Amino acid sequence: MPKISVEIPAELLADLDEHVGDDGKFVNRSDAVRASIRKNLDLLDEIDARHDRLDGDRASTAAESRGGADE
């Protein structure tokens, strides 16, 4: 899996960290970021589909390649 580097404001990172760890929804930051990206891309695909900016095959293929909708 490729690695990327992202600069995130401290406040946003603190909010993210509230959802990570033993008491959080995600095991680690990477898991949280991946889930967030998947969800955001799915939402963007839905918006594009509503505005006829995606053909049907592209929308379903994009979601499948991301592992479908995450929680």
C-alpha cells in the first residue's frame, strides 16, 4: 500500500484522535483517514450521479474499488 504525507492543522488532528484508540471507532490514524477518504469519495460520486456527471459504470466501479461504503 502506498504511503502519503499530509499536513493537518492541530485542531483537526486532535478531533481525529478522539476517534482513534481503545475507546475510539478506529484502530489507528491511518484507518480513520482511509475510512474518511472513502466516505467522502462516495458522497462526491453520489452528487456527481445526481447531476449526471458520472455514467453508471464509473460510479459503481469507483465505490467497489474503494471497498464500498464505510461506516
